[in-house]
Amino acid sequence: MSSMRKVTAALIGAGQRGAEAYASYGLAYPDEIQFVAVAERDPVRRERFKQAHNLPEQHAYANCGCPCKVISSPSQRRIIGIEPI
């Protein structure tokens, strides 16, 4: 039995990097990480992520307003910032 606690996170950017590279880990290892929200401007990507991770509508955002963020936008468009939780 693992002593690691399950992490909950919100994903910003549900494109190829976010949904397929990072968030797919949550689907493969649900005892380790659970994505509880998504912020994605594209409505098709947002809906696809919402369905895959069984998120309620109120946790699928067109913009980011979540305290914990996984940044998965393309490197050249990324702005890094840290904010307290």
C-alpha cells in the first residue's frame, strides 16, 4: 500500500499536452491524482476533458479561476506565475 496522498488538481489548457500528456496520467493512476477542474477556451476540448474526467459543468471553465494550476499551454505562449493556495 502506498503512503502517497492523492493529489487533486485543475488543468489549464486541455489540448494535446494537457489532456493527453499530463491529464492522461490521472486516468491511468486515479489513486495518485484526480483532475477536479479544467480551464480551456475551446468548447470542444473543454467538453471532451469534462467527459473523460467526469467533471460537473460548474468545474469546466472557459477561463482560469482555480487555485491549483497545471500549466500545459505550448511553451512559447506560457506565462509562469505562482500564487498562494
